[in-house]
Amino acid sequence: MKYDVVIIGASAGGLTTAISARKFYPDKSVLVIKREDIAMIPCGIPYIFGTLESVDDDILPVEKFLEPLGVDILTDDVTEIDPRAKLVRTASGKEIAWEKLVLATGSKPVKPEFPGSELEGVYTVPKDYRYLKEFRERVKTAERVVIVGGGFIALEVGDEIRKLGKDVTILVRSRLLRSSFDREFSEMVAERLEERGIRVVYGQVERILGGESVERVRLIDGSELPADLVIFSIGYRPNVELAVKAGLKVTRYGIWTDEYMRTSHPDIFAVGDCVEHRDFFTGKPYGLMLASTATFEARIAGANLFKLQIVRENRRTIGVYSTNVAGLTLAAAGLTEEAARREGFEVIVGYGKGPDRHPAKFPDTSMVTVKLIFSRDRGAILGAQIAGGKSVGEMINILALAIQKRLTASELYTLQIATHPLLTASPVGYQILQAAEDALAKLRA
């Protein structure tokens, strides 16, 4: 069996690579190999516990996307990559030859290693359909839930379980969403969670206590949290085992790739959670687990499989995030103020705040707060953070493009915008322009 393109993995990165490969190279044969017979939509997983009625409502319809394009699909587990012979071998004994290979092997949750973490009632949040089915049933019978972690998934899962009337505690080491937001936004979301009945506790786990099932979480300060369900959401690790066995260059952050998503083997590409990313401003390597980033990289890989195209290259990664927790939408792009100062940038910060409808009497009006971080030397935007209603989810994409194009505070201040009373903030008080104006005033001073 031989294909022009073989893709290992069928989540956001693998799926998008296959679609892009067919569109850019319609004469090439494409095979996607997926380990699971049922794939999940990763970003939708937290919502299976509350908003969605079942785990089945979050299934990723891989076949629906790929079969109309003529992409073949194989459900099997790849056990070995042979770069010299250009073969992949599977658990069922198949050998498949390829001209170009793409690794989209994703990530897996970090497993807790605390004493007692083997007790019944201790879970992580993987992308595994059958695990999640059993997990969801356990949530229904739980009363006191402790979630360890302060990232997006921890907060989203906690908020969803709270909707079921459960007693939810989020245990975080320092502050919520620390890697993506500055302190004032962390405090904003913590306050909102507390208002909705979710307790936020600051500390570290020492051990999990109980008989056969979890009963309490003991912290290193000696205090204890009662719990009959503990969820660890303390990060994800890239799935790089196949790449390591194949002799590809792998760092602590994932599989190394160049600007065209090629690995250290010129005919093997890699995209998504399994890849090492490099910061847009500093070029430093780091780990980033986002479906939106995976699809961005997948489009680059798919376009460059057989012919390099300079306009479709990865010029480093801008982390762009959004979430909705307890009715508060939070979004961020680029560097936080804290990270920018730590990297040595001299920065100016601008703020804008106001309603996202005009007049503010419309029933779906939300207050929106925008924080923009600029470099003092030329006023170029380095980062953005927004909190408010659902309009924030698209506002951050404007600012991600501004970062990618290195726009200045002056250029953002003179941004030409469309507004409407039912849809946006007032043109007089559009928060992005307000924040740019605030920064410009500080730059002049």
C-alpha cells in the first residue's frame, strides 16, 4: 500500500492538513491514519459536563470532512516510522509507503504523581471518547469536586460542573490563567467564579486521601479539602514517541520544525500540539496546545508538501486565546505586560473600557475592558487582553492581526471601523481605539 501523503492523526491539525493537501495538490493520494475510531472536538470537551447533553454531541465527524474530498481513512495505531524506507508500520501489521509524511499526533494530559492519585475518583481530561463517557457518569454522582489547575480547561470544566449544582473548588498554585493574562484579569475571573459559587483556593497538593475512593485533598500547608471527585488539569505533554523512535529532532517542547513545518527529515512534516513553537517576538521555543494554532500550522504544511511557497510560511507563533467562564469572556494575544517586561521590553500600556452596545440599555450589553501593550521605542503592539461579553471573541482576532502586522498605537488609533447600535460599541468609545489613544498619550508624555 502506497500513498503520496500519509498523515498520522485526525484531530484539528491532521484533519486540516489533509484538506489543505487535497486543495493544493488534487492529483496526490492522501491517507489519514487515526488511532481512535471516534474522535472528539478538543475545545468542546469541557462542555460535555453541562451545556452539551452527551459526549456524543462533541464528536468530530472526520469522515464527513474527508471522504467527499477523496481522502482515505484508516483506523489503526502506528507503531513505527521508517524514515529511510519511507514506511509506517501499524499495530495490525500493515506497512504503508509514503512520499510525504505528516505527524499530527497531538498531546496527552499530564498525569498526577501525588500519593493517592491512583484512587478511584481521580481523573484527568484527555481526548478519549470512552474515558470521557465514564468520566461524565462519575461527575453526575459526585457532590464535592476539586479541580487542580488554573488554566483554561480547569476553569471551563469547573464552570460546567457548577451548572449541575455541584460543590466546586478550584485549587491553583498562584493565580488563574497566569501564562495568558496579567494579574488584573486573573483577579477579574476569580471574582466572577466566586460570585457564581465556585471557590478558588491557592495552594499545592501534597496527597490524595481516601479508602478505595478519594475523600479529601491534603495541601502542603496541612489544610484539607473534602472531595469525592478530583480532576487534574495541570497541563499537556506532546506525543513525540514516534518521532523520537524515528530519530527526528525533538526538544523538551516537542518536535522541531522549520518555517515550512518540515522536521529534521525533509519529507516529514509535523503540526499541532506535538510541535515545538517559537515565540513571535523573542524566537524562544515554548509549548502551545491550541486547535487554532494547529490549523494554522496545518495549512502551512499542506501548502508546502511538494513545493515551497514563501507566502505560506510560519513566521513564528502568536498565542491567541479565548474562553468564556461564568458568563465572562476572556481573550488574549501576544505577550502579557509581565512577560514583555521580563523579556526586557520597555512598554507602554493603554486601557479602554465601555459597553459593547450603544446605547447601553440593550439587554445583551456587556462591559468590555481592553488592555493593549506597546513597545515604548516605536509604539508597536506587543500584546492584548480583553474581558467582557461574547463580542470579545472576535475583537481579539483584530488584535492578533495587528500583532502579526506589527501595527503601532498610532495605526490602531486611526483604525477605520464599522459600528452599529445592536452589534458594537459606540464609534466614540470603541475600546480598542480608546486603549490606543491612552497609550499614545503616555508615549507623548
